[in-house]
Amino acid sequence: MESLFGKYFKGDKIIWLIVMFLSIISLLAIYSSTGALAYRFQEGNTAYYFLKQFVFIGIGLALVFMVHMVNCRVYAPISKGLLLISIPLLLFTLVFGASLNSAARWLAIPGLGVTIQTSDIAKMALVMYVANILSQRQNEIKDLKKSFIPIVVPVALICLLILPANFSTAMMLGLTCWLLMLIGRISLKQLFGFTGLAIVLLGIFIFIALQFKTVNRIQTWKNRIENFGNDDGDGNFQVNQSKIAIATGGIIGKGPGNSTQRNFLPHPYSDFIFAIIVEEYGLIGGVAVLLLYLILLFRAGVIVKKANRTFPAFLAIGLALLLVLQAMVNMCVAVNLIPVTGQPLPLVSMGGTSLFFTSAAFGIILSISRTQGKTELFDGEEESKDNS
């Protein structure tokens, strides 16, 4: 059995197990959180959304498998092209995209009835691009014009294009790239100088934005910030229901399918799916899910240690950071540590294109892990495993 697994499912076996466990957790949580919803809107077919997610998970696993068989070196030469494609896609989405809660995040594909969230494309493209530039410029990594500016300008541009419709994604992507630049040995003086400037400009933007009370999206941001930490009134209804779900879950939970807050909690299958998991599987289940993402980050660190090229190393840790940060944001929202953001739990929340891009990210990480054989910190600094 192990030889059969090793023949077809290559790469880090622990990451493969994480993918499998998260997929199973997704199916269990989706079935429980959508049963009543499906009964009400799908003519009593309580398994409707479960079966839909089952298909999504199946496609996602197939995508993980196919991507993990592709040599990770192909992503370096296409990273700049993907980034250039992402910019007009984001602009087009801002102007013509499908809107939800006054946020234009999706592009509809004519004739197919399918929508894609263009920020997902941009996130992966930007991480690939930053990893590629960092790997190419290690010999001149402290140079402002040759290294810092070619990286920070695209990062700022992509984040600014995502910001109007999806503030949390822009901040999360910016933080991921910041950490990746820190790992890539970008000058701390340049990095912290730009960070300070970005914080000042962001503060000015938020202050000015809050003056335009008639703009729906800005009003949404303001309401979420005002409702954060406020237990009174209807404005924080979803967070209050989430806290009830988590509090009543206790240590071992109510058991699979026994959630009560799924009937009151808005979006229990996506934004607040972690609350349903804790309610049904308790603190033990919640900690187990958290550990799966932390182990993913740890295994990405192991891949970096074993890397024989810098581009795959930077790409692996960058994608892992992106997935883990998104998971942390989703869980922090559920326990009311940060304002509501609308970030799904990677590979667990119900969804289509978001799940597919998450699957592709896992596939790339696995592709990198199956090609590693030596330790190399930076290009030209190779050390054999046998040397000790």
C-alpha cells in the first residue's frame, strides 16, 4: 500500500494527510451546517449542498494531484506574465464585476454561469512573482533599485487594486509578501521604511474614506469596525451567534450534526464554519483544525530547509503563509478577535473557485516537496545532505 501511495502520490506525505483531513472535515461541516438550508430551499433535499461540496472537493483533490505532478520550475518563467494578466483582470472586476455587499469581487464567465474571484488569481501570481525576483536577485538583494523597487511596486499595485472590494484580502496579501521579503533578506531599513510610509498612507486613506458616508462599501467597513467588540444591538448579530456556538461546544462538542446555531448563524458554511466545527467537535476539534494549518506551515519550513533552489523554497513558504494567514483570519473572526472580514477557511469552507485555487496552492507545495533533495539556502550556496 505504501509503495502504491509513493508511486502516485509523491511529495510530503504529511501535507497529503493534511489535505485529506481538511477535505473530510469540510464535508462533515458542510453537511451539518447546510442541512436545514437545503431542506428549506431545495425541496427537502438535505444533502443538496453536501453533494455539491463533494463534487467541489473531488475536483479540488484531482487538481492537487495534477498540479503536484508538474515540475515547479515552470512557475518561474510564467510568474511575470500571470502578474501582468492579473492587473487588467482586477481593474475590469472593479468596474464591471458582479457585486455582493457593494463589493465587486467576481467576474462572470459568459455562457457557463460560473463566477471567478480575480483576487485569487492575483494572490497566486503575486506570490510567484515575488518568489521569482527574490531568487534572481540574491547577489544584489540589498540594492534599492535592482531588488526592492521591482518587488514592492507590484505588491503595492496589486494590493491597491484589491483594496476597494476586499480590504482583508489586500492586507493579508500585503503581509504575506512582507514576510516573504523579510525571509528573502531584503534590507530591513528599506522594508521598515516602506512599511511606515504604507501605514501612514493607509491611515490617511481610511480617514478620508470614512468622510464619504454615502459610499456603501465604506459604510460597510465603518459598521464592521464600530460593531467589533460591541455585544449590543443587531449590528454584531453574526459574531454573537458565533460566540454562542463556540461557548456551547465545550471541550468535546455536541457531536456531529447536533449544531443548533447553524439555524441562526449567517453563512455557517463559509465565513463562520469554524464556529460550527467547534460547536459540534468542541475545543478538541477546533484545536485539531488549527494544528493542521500550523503543521502545514512547519512542513513548508522543512521544504525550505531541503530546497536545492531558492525559487521553489520562496514559493513554498509564500503559498503556505498565504493559506495559513487566511485560516488564522477566518478563525479569529469566529472568536471575535478581529472584525468580520468574509475570508473562507481554506479547503474547508463551501465554495468553488476559492477552493480550486487553494487546491492548486497545495499542489504546487507538494510539487516542490517531491523535487527536493539537497539543502541550499541561496543560489550558489549548495550543501549536500551527506555533508555534516
